[in-house]
Amino acid sequence: MLSWKRNVEEILERRRRFFSRRMQDSILVCLPVKIDIDDEWAAFDKKWCKYPLSEERPFPSIEEIYEGRLIHYNEKYGALEDDGLPVMYSSLSAGESVVAAIFGQPIRFYNTGRGVVSKADTVLPDYSRLSGLSFSPDNEWWRRVLSIQEYFEKRAMGRFAQHPFLTMDALNFAVEMRGTTQAYLDIYEYPEELKRLMEIGLDYNIRFQEAQMSVIRNQGGGCFVWLGGWVPFPKAIALSVDAYVMCSVEHYVNFGFDYQRRLIEHFGHGLMHFHCNRADLAAEVAKLPGLELFQFGGDPKDPVPEIERLPEIRKAVGDVPIMCFCDLGEFKRRLAARALMPNVWYVLEAKSEPYMSIDDANRLMDAVRTYRA
């Protein structure tokens, strides 16, 4: 599998070392490259982009989703010898509002050009309906997500892979069920009802993830999961604390930690998306048993670059492997100075410098593979 990547076996071995915490003096890197896929996108636009921008439109067909993903993860990228892999988010078009749709709400989609965003009404306006809240594998959107994944599996033919939909658990789940503002107010106004709602969310996430994992094939003793792409564990899930970034650590402890702990324990391993710069919250999240990756950064409103915050985040999370966004130019300067923090997976962005050619990127990867802190 993953034959689009010509150095796939080397990457899998590097990732085994990284996730087993044996890369204490070296790094993983994903590089920003520019390849010519303008003709492919032009053909896609002519065939599929027939709706006004920002206007409501039907959910994309499986064929449209498939063709768009194949361009985004084009085979031409296979010549790039960084640590990335062609692992697709096949069901991304469904959006986070698909959770509400699985619980029975109508869902709408709006055109973004080469994709869609989803929106659904509040599932639970008040807690009078909590006892009757339920979901079913027979739900249209549950089945539709799985049908997308089945379609990709049949056509992958060993060239690429895919991973399940991101979990929406704990307070993230409550936001989808109750709306953002009300979910926060529930911490104070309806704490017991909120905890009962989160229990339903825990059950939903376990069953929905298991259903997707039954469709998506594993490889090389590992599995496919968002954030990591491929990780060397039989089962793993991706989580986030997005809804907690405006909360106190105490609120995460009381209304989040245990639900995420049980979710990770069910599957064995977890990868955390952490979309803020709070070391105090990071330290609590890092206590989750089975946490294998801490993806930090990506907040465009933070005036301090993620790489500058790495020391405090490392102190907070201990030896948990970190994924960090980083400017390409800054990365190259630190690489040359041997000043990059090890045990980190750097995802580079072309900000201060333009996108690289594949040849230039591969030359840079020669230095990355021999880097030792």
C-alpha cells in the first residue's frame, strides 16, 4: 500500500521510531512543495464547480469528492521524499455538522469553490429531550460517510490510504448538540445534564469510529488516523480540545479529561489536536494515558510563532512526541544552526520563502535525515 510514495518503507520506519519515542535526537518533517496540477484543477472546476460561491448547494457526489481528493493528494507528490504519506481525509466534505445529522437533524451545505461547509440546526435546544436522544447505524449520514470510505477503499489499489472522521467528543460533542454558547453555559447551569450528554457522545464516538475502522484497512502493523496519517498502532484515534481553549483547566478536568481518557483507553492510543498556546491546559491534556502525539499550533492570531513556544510546550507535555507548524525559512535557519528541538514533527509552511521544488525539497530532506540535536 501507499505505493504513490516512493520511499514509503523508510518513512514507516522513521515513524515507528518517532512514535515509540526513540527519536530523542532527531526529527520528522513535512515540506511545502509546488507541483504543476493546474490542468487537473481546471478540468475539475469545469466539471464540478457549477454553484455560486457561498450559496447553498447539494452535498457533493462520491465521484466529485473522490476526484477532488485525488488532485489534492496527486500522485506527482510521490517523488517528494519528506515524511508525509498519501493518506486522505475522504469524508472531510461532511463537516463537523454531520454529527447533528447523524442525530436526526437536517443538514445544509454551502459552496466554498472546490468544496463545501456544512451547517445543521441545534439538536437539543433544551434538556427535556435528553432521555430520547439517540443515533442509529441506519441513519442516512452514518451510512453515507461509510459509503464514501468504501468507495475510496475499492479504488485505492495500494496507491494511497484514508483515515476515519475526527472524533467529536466531550464538550466538542456538546457544542454540536447544544450550540456553542449554550454548551458553555451548561457547565454552570446544567452540569449534571451536560455530563449525561457527554456519556451519549462517548458511546456515539466509540461506535462510529469502530464502524469506520471496519471499512478502512490497516498496514504494516499500524493504522490510519487523522494528524498522524499512518501510526504504528493497531488502533488509534484523533481528538481535540478545541472547545476547551476558552475554559479554565478545572473545567477540562471536570468536563473533559475522563471522557477523553475512556475514549483513548477503548482504542489504545490517541493523537491530540491542540489549537492554542496554553501550556497550563497542555500539561493537563498530557496526563491522558495512551497519548502518542500532541499537535500544537496553527492559531493565526497568536503573535508568537509556534516554534518559539516549543520549549514551554515541551516542558508541559514531557516526552510526548510533538507536531508543530513552522515557517520554512525559520526552519532552514535552525536546521543549519543545529538549533531545532528534537522529538518533534515539523510541518512546514511557505511564509517567508516560496514553495519549494521537489528537487530542492529532497536535498533539504538529506540534511533532515542526518540531523542530530
